[in-house]
Amino acid sequence: MISTIPAYNIKVVLKETGLAADTLRAWERRYGLPFPKRSTGGHRIYSQFDIEAIKWLMARQAEGLSISRAVDSWNEKIASGADPLAGFAPSTFSSAQATPAIYIAPGTNLDSLRAQWIAACMKFSESSSEQVLNQAFSMFPVESVCMEILQKGMAEIGNLWYENKSSVQQEHFASGLAMRRLDSLISASPVPSRNQTVIVGCAPNEWHTFTALLLSLLLRRRGLNVIYLGANVPTDYFEETVSTIKGNLVVLIAQTLTSAAALQLTAFIFAKERLPVCFGGRIFNTRPDLVDTIPGHFLGSSVDSSLEEIEKLLKGKVKAYNLKTASQEYRAAHQAFISNRTHIESTITELAQLFSINPEGLNTGIQFLGDNISAALQLGDMDHVNDEMEWIKTLMHSHQQPPEELAYFMEIYSKAVDKHINNQGEPIRTWLKKQAQLAS
């Protein structure tokens, strides 16, 4: 039987559990657990039972529960007459959780914790990054930690990679940890308390799932039944799921121009079926004029605005939207481009040898630009590709590649378009020539 006799000071407890002192005090202050006795001098004195209770709570956190849910589970077991520690073997608890949190800096606001989490991810330290998150979830609401540490942290790590200050391996490591934590939190979410169903998924060709997964978690925590479909969901899969489940709302996420074009086609299908569709993602924040090309309701530029917009739509507060379609010139250019794309790209490969362009990455560049040109033509404005080109220019500069290569590539692409689609390629040719001038 575990002793309930007070015998240990706080230093012993912190060493035994690996918990940070301010986290322990926060648990005691907010949740009343553990509940140490006091010495005659007013100092906290803990029992072995208190220590095992702390380890039990940390184990629940490692499984994905927030500290508030873990405390609720503890209290429910006590109220029912059960012993929460029955069958619990603290010796089997993850050593990553039991190691002292020596890396944690004194600052415990969300900005400081985010900086600590990023630093741990950059060092590939899974135990340190997990401890930072455990501490954060013990002190702040789940929503705040997810948005202020995970979402903003991932964005900062992405910027570091973009600036060539971190590796793709570091970004993937951090993304894996963040996604795993979101999955755990979703698994630990309470059962739906509302009779409305929201279907969330990434548009075809969209592989970045963090935003969609985060939105799914936050909607579930609002009591909604959420069906999360994941990345790169083909349109017919969306249709099949919607017809089977009879959802109240479909949420589509796109981060890139190519996935925005795919999202548009999916949204058109649901619009014909009069099913409310809402959408969002990075590309709609960087290219606001794209919003008017999608037959649906824009979620806004932040997660908070997305949640509020979804709530309005579920209450029937649907606003009319003004849909802008591509011009006849763009529709003709789009059809001509997709019909002749194979020939265009074959010509580009041949011409690239004459201009001595570095063959490394040439095929990737051809594929990338072709996909974005096709998407921009479908969406009615070649300037939609501008931001994607700025990304490429910055990336080339970071890797010390000469800008002349990009200018040559644009000139070659323009020649190939002229050769195979001639007059119908005017929107493409005009844009390519402008980009070649900017790159030179």
C-alpha cells in the first residue's frame, strides 16, 4: 500500500517526477492536486501517494490528455470509490517524462515556451520537446497551446527552412511531433455533445494537413461531430462521404495554388448539391482575390475566425457570395495548355541543353511551373503564380544559385508555349516575359 504520510520536500518531488516547480504549483493552485501538507514553517510536505499521483497525471498527459481532463479522470475514479493507482506501475513510465526538466527556462509564458519547443525540435530532442508541451498544457488551455506553440512554432520553423537556416529533416521532425500530439488530443476528446456533423479534409493535391487537423480538434472540443478525411482527398471520395454521412457542412483546406484550383472544382460539385461549403488556407491569405473564385464561404485568415465562421454557417447564417469566373481568353488558354503540355515540356527540356541550365532540379522546375500555370489559368489570373515565383527566387538565393538560371528558364518556357499553342497562349506568354525581365 502506498504511504500517505507526509515525508518529502518539494525538491525530492521534482527530482523524482521530473516536473517543473512552477508546473507543480500551477496544478496545486488550479486543480487542488496534489494536496500536500504544510510544515510548521509553512513549507509543502508530500507523501509517496502524492508523488505517485503526479506520475499518474503525467502518464495521462503522455497519452494525450490535457491536465484538466486528467484531473477530471482522477476525481471521477475517487468519487466512484476506485483507486486511480490500482494497477498503475510508475516504474514503467517513460524515462523521457521522468528525466528532470533541466532545459526549461524560467520564462513560462506562451512565447517563451514556444521558443523552447522550437529549440528542442532543432536539436532533434523528442523528450525535451514533449516536456515543453506537457508543461504548456498543464498551465494553459488546449486551444492556446495548439495555436500559440504548435501552429506558430511550425510556421517559425518553416520560415527557418525557407531562409536556409534549418534542414528539411528538422522541419519534418517538428511536424511529426506536432501532428502526433494533435492526433492524441483528438483521440482524447469527449464524445460529441451536438447533433451536427462537419466534414473536414484537404483538397486534392494538398498534402499539408496540420491546419485541417488542428481545426478538427478545436471543432471537436466545441462538441461537434467531426469527420476528418486527411490529406489529398479526391473529389469523388468527398462526394461519397458526404452522401453517406449527410453532414451539415464541408470544410476544405488548400495551402497552394494548385490545391486551390482542385478545391474550386470540388466546391462547384457541392454547390450544385446545395451543401454549405467553407474553405481556407495559406493561399487565400496571400492571394485574397482568389476568394471570389470559389463557390463557398471563406473561413478568414486565422483559426479563430474560421471557428466563428463555421459556427455562423451551422446556425444558418449564410451570406451570399459573388463568384468571379475566368474570362473566355483564359479558358481557351487553359484548354490549349493542358492539351499541349506534354509537347511544351518536351521542348523545354530540349532547349535547356542549349542554354546550359543546371540539369539538377530542371524536371522539378518544369513540373512545378506547369502545375501552377494550369491552376492560374483555371482560376482566371496568371498573376496568382507571382507569390509562388517569389518563393522560388528566395529559395534559389538562399542556396546561392544564380538568378540568371531562372531568367533563362522563363525565356525557354515562353518559346515552347509560342511553338505549341501560339495565339491561344497570350496570357501565359505575357506573364512569362514579365517574369524573365524581373529575374534578369
